[in-house]
Amino acid sequence: MDVHALKGWTARVTRGCCMGAILLVLAISPVSARDLAAFAARSGLDVAHAAAKVWAEDAVLVYVENDESVVGSGRSVRWGYLFFSPASQRSRAYSIREGRVIEAEDLSMDFVAPPVSAHWIDSESALAAADEKVGREFREKHGGVIGTMLLARGVFSDGSPDQTNWVLIYTSPGNPSLFVVVDATEGKVRRTWRG
């Protein structure tokens, strides 16, 4: 092999190695949020609950909220679950993505958080109920999106402190937000307001 052919071969091998290294880095780099699978809130509950039981045997679920954007069907790539331990009077939050705990944090709270009801509709059903009543019109008229979906007991339930509700907050630039309270056991819209 002559010198020119050797130089050409060396250059091709070097380029090939560089491309291989770049592809390897891309293959092992973190997946972007758009590539992550969105899931309904209840789908992450078992993982969060198992982690909470390791933290405190008496842990009860008191709050659920989307930790990343909600997609049109009431799913998110990441949901947050807050648990309360009556024995220790402590709270701990778990953030779930792709079927595993990606963050756990102790929270200091100055009040006793009541557990949500054992039976509650999933985030997809809550969004469908809210959209049917007022949400779809708000989205179409104002270019609105779902900013927040949260599940809690006694929140915005005047006269029914034991009621577990989904609260959906639709946002739109330049417009007051739309709040929709959905009864999480019956799936009915109980309240709406702008603010």
C-alpha cells in the first residue's frame, strides 16, 4: 500500500471512529421529555405507594399533581404523589416518571393532611368531565391549555370537607385562568370559576 492510499484509509477510519463515538454518546444521552411515555395519574400510584410504605408503614396518600405538562388526554410524563404519616406527623413527596421514583423529598407541613378517598377517578376521566362542561370551550376560545391537575381531599369543597376532588386549572395568555372542580368519586363537575 502506498503512502497516499494509507493516508486516505487512515482518514476514513478516523472519521468512522468519530462518527461511532458521536452515535454512542447520542445513544446513551438522556431521553428528551417528548420521547417519554405520558401516563395517567393512577398508573404511577403503585410505585409511589410502595416507596412510601418503605418510608413509613402508615403512609397515606394525601395529594397528587402533575409534575410536568399535561397532554390533551389527561396524561403527563411525570406525576407527583404526596404521602402523610399520622404516626410521625411527617410528609414525603415522590415524583414518578417511566415507572420509577426519580425524586423523593421530605416536606415540612404545619397541618394534618387528610388522605384522599380510596376510590377516585383517574386524571383522564377528570379531564374529560372538565372538558365536556367548560374546558373544551375555554381551550378553543382562548387557546387555553391545562396548567395544573391536582387531586386532594377537602379542596374547594364548601360544605363537604370529606370530598376528594380533582382541581383542573386551565391557563391562557392574557386571560384569567379557568378553575374546574371535579368530584373525584362521581366524576361530576361541582364548581367552575375564572380568576
